[in-house]
Amino acid sequence: MRKFISCAALAGAISASIAASAVSSLAGAETADSGAVIQSVPPPVSQKPSIPPLQLSDEQRTKIRQAVSAEHSDVSFALKKAKSAESFTPSIGAALPKGLTPHPLPRPLIYEIPALKRYSYVKFKDEVLIINPMTRKIVEMLPIG
């Protein structure tokens, strides 16, 4: 029984020592301005991730239009939530109004054009708006008709 108690005390002392050194190393790793912890294992990871710019060919735009036109996800202004967005005029770089909910792009389209996996879309007034979901900004506009 004494051996068990002495082993337990030794294990407790070791774990307390490890915990104290881990806390002190984490406190020293924080940057003064952002509060972010610097990653010690490569590759470095950005604290403010961004999506690469979307470069679409005419053929890819046509495929997006075809895939999204089959989806029944048009914005309905009859819904109270979307009423406030009725007067919104979309433009590239504009933020999407809060009343509009972006939808994920169809899976077959993402498999065909992998760059689209980080984007979502909204069908709004006969246009397909490709949205950056992190910023809710419009990055591409495609007419449906």
C-alpha cells in the first residue's frame, strides 16, 4: 500500500511539473497584438484565412448556370426574412444582406470545378451570386437567362 501511495505522489508531482511548463510555454508563444498562438510545427497556418480569387472560364460559368438553374433555391420575397433585401442591388464586392441565406453549390458541380468548394451561392432576381461565405461578399455574378 505504501508503494502505491508513493507512486501516486510521484506521478502527481510529474504531471504538475509538465502542466506548469506547458502553460508557461503557451503564454510566451502568444503575440502581443492578436492573442494568437504561434504554431511551432511547420507549415505555418494563417490566423486570418482567405479564399483565393475565383477565376472562371466561360465554359465553367455556363456549367454553374445549368447546375444552379435546376435547384429550387430562388429567393422568395414573400418571406418576412427576405423582405428587407428586396431593394438590394447586387454588385461584385457588395456584402449580402442578412435576410438572404447562401446555399452550398451542388456536389457534382464541385467535383467538376474544385475551386468552387469554398464558395456558396444565392439565386437572386434572375442572377446567380457566387458568395464568399466567410465575408458574405459577392465574388461573381452570373445572369440566369
